[in-house]
Amino acid sequence: MKSYQEQPRSSSSCAACKFLKRRCTSNCQFAPYFRSDEPKKFAKVHKVFGASNVSKILNEVAEDQREDTVDSLVYEAEVRLRDPVYGCIGAIASLQHRMVELQRDLILARARLASYVGHCSLSSFLDDHGGLFMAPNFLDIPESNSLPFDQFGRFHFP
Amino acid sequence: MSSSSSYNSPCAACKFLRRKCIPGCIFAPYFPPEEPQKFANVHKIFGASNVTKLLNELLPHQREDAVNSLAYEAEARVRDPVYGCVGAISFLQRQVERLQKELDAANADLIRFACNDIQAAGQLPPPAAPQAVASTHMVPAQQPRPAGGWGGRFYQTPSFPVIPYSSMPWNDNYNPHGGVDGSI
């Protein structure tokens, strides 16, 4: 049996209930994900999404998915607070831009390799090196068939 | 931008909230009545009052992009309540890492061929081991860092430096005195 001194000191309220200035009950929905020692985490999520919206989202997902849900909400809130205009869309655009650059550089590098290898052995060379010579369809993002940027990189609502 | 209030037709937001759409309604330019789902999603995920506060903090010319990005994120979260658009970020990050590795491998092959060519031509003695030109990339500073405590399951800022392809010695734009042409 653990002695009283061995039990960890627990706060009476989670970060959410402290922020909302309400009593944190034993079945508080937020308590598992917003510990009292991380007050900023809930503050960010509350500012962007609101506590009631977060609660509704958590109620929609299975319990074993709630930690990931909270983590993604926290991340999205952080990004939105850093970039109030574009939020995560800015990060997506930046990554897409980087992908285009890498694909272009990869095609150029492989074209130059082909000039070294020679045409007769090109096909076997590509087989040995993954064969990805054509630019892949990098816009094949799950659950997102249209991204809000046109060919000039301008943002627009799809 | 449409201003539905000027046509005496309530905007999608005021229709949804069942209130009078007054002239100067902050939502009216961005939530036309013919796109009800756009506001419905944004309200469900972010809440009308939070969106109002956010728009009030922005300059007028920034608000359209802000609303559209919120609408996109809201739609992504409605489709995927667990990951939302962060799932797309994670996917893209993996693609970038994969492409970077492939580019590094291709550059390494090019170095080998270039060295072999030099040796075969007999122009130079066998070169020293080529300098590390692994083309890695420093993501710009504005790339977001994830929230702490979730073990890096989502997008993280890569921490490896980059030498751009255009500065490789076999590139026509190579400047032996340093600097990058940047034309590629």
C-alpha cells in the first residue's frame, strides 16, 4: 500500500476548468487532455475553437482517438494564432511549394544521371533506383481532392 | 466579394443564426447566401463569435483569405474530426521527406559519375573524398512547430540544412565563387 507521501500531488482542477473557473468534476471531459500544468494549451484551443466546440468534437470521436484529436486541435490553434490569416493553410502551401521544388530538382537530377548512364542502360538504371522518373501526383492528399491554391499559388476557396 | 446585405438578402451567417443582417454585417461579404454550408462548417468548428473576434483583429483586405482558410480548415475538420487539416500536413511532410531522400540519392549518384568522369579523362589525380553535398533542406522559419507532448506524430519542422541543387558543381549556374544563381 502506498504511503501518503508516495502519492503524486494532484491538482484539484484541470487546465480547462481552471481557465473556465468552474469545478472540475471526476468525469471532466477535458481533464485527461488538459493537465493543470499546461494552462496555455487549453487557452489556445479555447481562443480559436471555444470550449463548447471542442467538447462537441470530442464527443463525436471514439475515446481512443480523443488524445490525437486534442493534439491536432492544439496544433491547429497554435498555427492559427501565429498566422491569423492563413493558419494551417499557410503550412500546407509551404509544404506544397517545397514538394514542387523537390520534384523539379529530382527530375533534373535524374535527367542528368541519364546523360551519364546512357540510353541503353537507362531503363535498368531506373529500375534499380525506384523508377520514379515522372512527377508524382502530389496533390493526391487524402480527404482533400481540391486544395485552395491555383497554379500561381494564389489562395482561393475551392 | 459579395455584399448580400446591400441586396436586402441576409447573408448565410445571419440566415443560419436567424438574425437580421444589418448593413455592415461583418460576415456578409464572405458568406453569401448561396453558400450556406460554408458558414455552417465554420460555425460548427470555430463558432461565430470566435470568427468575429478573429476578423476584427485583421485588416479588411486580409479578411477574405482568413475566412476562406477558416472555411477550408472547418471543412477538413468536419470530414476528419480527429486530424482535420493536420492530417494533410502530416501527409505532405512525409512526401517532402521522401522526395528529399530520393534527391539526395540522385545527387550522390551524380557525384559518383562526375568523379568517375574526371578520373577517366585523366585531367586530375584521383580526387579526395567528395565533400558532403547532401541536399538537405532548412524549412523556413515560419514553419510551425507542433504543440508539445504529442510525440511528434504530426508535422514537425525538419532540422537538417540544405544546399540547393542550383549550387551543385555540375549545374550550369554553379558559381565557384559562392552564391546561388537561383535561376533553377
